[in-house]
Amino acid sequence: MARIKCRSCSEWINDTDERCYSCGAVNEDYRRLIEGSPKTIQELSNWVKNETANTPLYFVSIGSDVNEPGYKSIVKEGRSVMIYHNDETGNRTVVYQGTDESYAVNMMFFDIQQMLTKKRDMNARAAVTVGQAISKEKNKTDVNIPTEKLGESDGNGAAVVAWLVGFVIIGIIALILIF
């Protein structure tokens, strides 16, 4: 984000501002922080629905005022836009309050992208951990018993088979508990 002068009134504005906050003139040098990023709360809402189809996103409210602990919200009332974060006790911290919807949406957009990236990373790590646990359990159930012991006639063959069946059942129960 760069600071530039408004071509109409020479006030300093951000190049990400669609309009000059001082005179209201359209910023002819306007640029988005990310091409294709949403500009309105409705566009942000649609983007979130598309992006979170496979990764549910909790504690984010777009377009409605939620006063519950842990929520990040963006709301618009008239021309005023507000982004706020509620802490664990429900106390609200206003992050942005103003009339530049595009700027507020960009702020929320980046927050949501970071949340989704962290959540996807955690899901990927969890999948690897579960995969490692399954692999360890599988290795535990792989028992090498010499074949000649199974054929011995000293009566231990049935005990070995019973022991093997019990061990396999315990392994299956452990896999079920993991999932």
C-alpha cells in the first residue's frame, strides 16, 4: 500500500482507497492489494462461501453483527463499515470504522485468508499424524512367527493362533479408536 496525492484536492490518500476521504473524488490511481480480491461485503461473503466449501470457517461473521466471544465480523450500516474482533470474554475491539467498504473488505479478506491457511495447515498436519499413527499400529500388528512353530504338534499351535487373533483384534480396535 502506497500513499499518493489526490488529483483533485492534493490530500494524501492510500492507493487502495477508491475515493478520496477528503473531497470524495474517485481515485484514478486506485489499485487493489490483490487482483481479483472482493471489493464489497457481498463479494466477500460469496468468496468465503466458495473458499470454505471443504474447509468450514468458524467464528467469522460477514454482514451481521455477532456479539459472541471469539468472532471476527464485518458489518455495514448505511455508508458506515465496521470490522471488529471479540475476545474470549465477548469484549469488542473495533479494528476499522469508516466509509471505505473496499478497504475494510480487503482487511477482512486478508484475515480470512490467514485463518484458512492456518486451518488447512493444521488439517494437513493432523492427516500426517493420523497416517503415522496408523502406520505405527500396522507395524505393531505385523508379527513374525516362524512357520515351523505353527506346525508343531506339542499343542502350542492353537495357543499361537488364538494369541494372533487376539492381537489382530486389539489392533483393529485401536484403528477404530483413532478414527
